[in-house]
Amino acid sequence: MSTDAKPLVGKVALETGSGRGMGAAIVLKYASHGADVVINYHSSADAAEHIAETARSCGVRAVCVKGDVSKAEDIKHLFEDAKKEFGKIDIVYSNSGIEHFDEVDKVTVEAFDKVFAINVRGQFLVAQQAYEHLSNDGRLILMSSISAVSGLPRHAIYAASKAAITGMVKCLAWDFGKRNITVNCIAPGGIKTDMYTEAAKDYFPGGDQMSEEEIDKTISGTAPLGRPGYPDDIAGLAALIASPEAKWMTGQTFHCSGGAHMGKA
């Protein structure tokens, strides 16, 4: 296959939270486009190694590194290990995050701090290490959500944590721009991951009683394109932003939701 068909040949991509779901789809897309990959996971070494083996079948190198993105030392070691293994890092994708739903009067300080520690502080710490270790002309991609722009009941803490990222990338784009590094974020919506059915119980009234088909139908009704999203939809956008074609795009939040972020007509 030509380098045109594999635009990331010679690049090294590091992704946090890449052992399952959307994260796995993204890291495998990078591998299929020719990048060597660093797979970060929190607990399941077996799942991460399975993703690594699949990546290697694309003819690239892949390593797994355990680490908790809410801990500065873990993130530091993740980047140092990646640099030691490959000698450079060209693409950083920050994918780690946790959901949160609760009544306003039931939200604890501990719950608030946990969500922000992972969804905001963790992504900023990844950005800090990316600033130190990314090659010039590199790519930093953070993860937001359409929840940042489409209010839902009982979702204030999560939505606020994702809105913080959309503001963060605008500032980081200036900070990284002097080295010609682009900084963007992706805001997914309605994606069928391994947590899809479990998450629906909080996103929709009566969601805990819905079958997967009913969830599909409900989500499809929220988007002009009339279907739920799939991990590969996000992975395709992640590959585009990481590619040479995206060298003039920075400071952007890319909604990947089939149009659901606009709200219903």
C-alpha cells in the first residue's frame, strides 16, 4: 500500500484510554494508517494487549503502558516510556473520561472532584506532557462531548467538564502554535460502544427498560442523519485531524454526532 493510502507512516501516536470502545477504534485506525501506536490502559492488560496484537497485524509497532490519567506521575511515565520506546511522539489523543448523572442536591464534592480530576485535570496534564514531548508539526487532540452544548437533566457535572475542554483547546492552540502543533477536540454524541446500553438508562426517560433496538430508534430520532454513531465514525475524524491534510486546522471543536448537537428541529 502506498504512503498516500497510509498517511501516518513514520508517525508515532499515543492515546490515553485506548484499551476499549472508542479509544480502541481510534488507535487501530491510526495503526491502519501506518502509525506506530502507544496504547494506554487503566486496568485491563489483556484487553490492551489484544488491541496491540490487532494493531501489529497492520504492520506497525505497538506497545501497552498502564497508567491512571488522573495522576500526574502516571502521565509523566506514560510519555517517558513512549519516548524511550520510539524516540519521538507525533500524535497525542486524550481519550480518557468518565460519565456522571445525579440530582443536583445529591452531587457530592467527592463525585465532582473525581469527574473533574479525570475529564479536565487529566486532559490538561496530558496536554502538559504533550507540550514537552510532541514533535514540531505534531497533533494534540482532546475529547469533549455534545453534552457540553446540549443540556440534559442530572448531567451538569459531566457537561461542565466537557465544556471546559472546548475552552481549553482554544487557549492551547495559541500555546502550541509557535511550534506548529495543532490542538483540537472531538465532541461525540450517541456512539454505540460497549457501554451503550448501560448509558442509555440515564440519557433517556425509561432508558433502563429499553431494548437495544429501542435505544437505537430513540437516538436515531435525535440526529438529522437518523442513526446512532459508531466508534469508527469517531476514529475516521481522529485520523483526519491527525493527517497532513489537517495542518491548517487548530483551536476547533469538531462535533461528530450526526447533527444531534444542534438539537431537534
